[in-house]
Amino acid sequence: MRGSLRVVLFFCIGCAVGVFYQVEFDTHHISMMILYALMLQVGISIGSNKNLKMIIAHLRPKMLMIPLGTIVGTLLFSALASLLLSRWSVFECMAVGSGFAYYSLSSLLIMQFKEPSIGVQLASELATIALLANIFREMMALLGTPLIQKYFGRFAIISAAGVNSMDVLLPSITRYSGKEMIPLAILHGILIDLSVPIFVSYFCSL
């Protein structure tokens, strides 16, 4: 929760700086460096996970149903959102949803991939929507964990958490779904984490 609020705060500070201060340096080059750093961080976080070998050793086909359901459900509702947002195409809405609560990486990817086709202004707006939408997903999953578990079951918490099922939401998942859900939650987070750059780049190219 605090981490998400800090992101929103720095985002607002950045907007204020952009409005009142004329930026002279190449922001495109800097954003690419940040993007590369984020991709490196994704690889390191997955590779250094101490539970990864144990999860792979106990991997069962049915365990893949939860991340698959998360991906299909998120993309479906993102596509339906395009019916209400006439300004954005169905693929652009699905690119936003493909962040799966990974707001920092998804917004940067959208900015980089959409800028050549729709321009800096529209790409910035879509990246901002992705940032806020995925922050809100994390916050709602964090605050709504008890209600999600009560009305939709213990697997729904993992799905709602998106990439955060292996870190930020893991304590809540453990508390409300049980310790036996930890391997599944970590596996879910890893697979969703890996899918973010794939799906975002794919939908941005359509």
C-alpha cells in the first residue's frame, strides 16, 4: 500500500516538473535505460527465488490453471472495457490490462512501443492509464483480500493479485488462503511476471 502511494506521489511530482520545467535532455534514452534495468530486475528476481526449484519439482499441470485463468480473465475484461472507452482500441485496452498490476514495467513498455505509431502525446496518456490502472489493481487486491476470499474463494485472491502474488500480496494470501497456497502463489507470480512484456509488446504491435 505504501509502495503504491509512493509511486503515485513521484508520478505527480514528475508531472509537476514536466509542466513547470523545460526538460533539455533526451528523456527517450533515459526511459529506455530504465526499461532495460527493470527487465534485468525481473530476471534477477525470478532467478534468485529460493523456492523456484522446489516449485518446479512439484509442478503439476493443474497448477497452471490459476495463472491461465488470470490471464484470460484480465484480457477479457480489458477488451470489454474498450466498449466504454471509445478513444482507445480494444488492443490498446488489452495492452493496459496486460500489466497484471506490474505498473512500472507495463507503463514504460507501452510508452516505448506506442510512441512511433500514435505519437508522444497519446502514448504518454495510454502509459499513464496503464500506470494508474495497475496501481489501483494492486491496491484493491491488497485492501479487498478478505472480501475476495469470502465471496470468490481462496484462489481468487491469487488471481486478483496478479504479479504481486509472489511478493506484496503473499502475506495476505498466506493469512486468508492458508500456507499450502504459498507455492502456487509464487508460481503464479513468476509466470504472470514473465508474461507481462510478452503480452504488452504483442498488443501494442496490433
